[in-house]
Amino acid sequence: MYVKVHDRGGETLVAVCDEELLGKTLMEGDLVMEVKEDFYKGDRMSPDSLGGLFSEATILNLLGNDVVDKAVGRGFVDANNVLEIAGVKHAQVVEI
């Protein structure tokens, strides 16, 4: 998985995508999502090492069936709040 941390204005956004999605465009109906390298491509990490980053983030942006399933399984994401675009899971979490 690719992981990139964006620190802006006191917020820590952690963007993670499954490796095979990088550079692709997902389309379904009116929904279009470009999986841009400048947003998602950071360090390669294993799914098991993401928990610490997720705990420190104020915003999560997760794209891909593997990463979203891991986040749901660890309680970071509510499965009822997962969107699918062209069969690919996407979840965002904002700490309030």
C-alpha cells in the first residue's frame, strides 16, 4: 500500500491507497475518482503497520478494498460509511 502524510493547518491527513490503484481513474455513473500520485504516492507500507498512523491522523482518506477492509476490521471506519466506486472501496474519516 502507498501511504502519504499531509500536514496542513494543524490537520494531519493520512492518504492510503492499494498499490495497484495508483495512477488509475475509477468511474461509475457520475462519480469519477483519479488516483493521483501527488496525493497518494508516499511510502510503501504493509497493512499491519498502519494502525499507528491511523491513530495520529485527524483525517483519513482510504482507497482500495484491502486498506478499507483493514481499517473497518480495526474499528477506524464504520462499514456503513464506505462508498464503492467501480467495485473499489473508498472511505474518509474526519476527527471532530
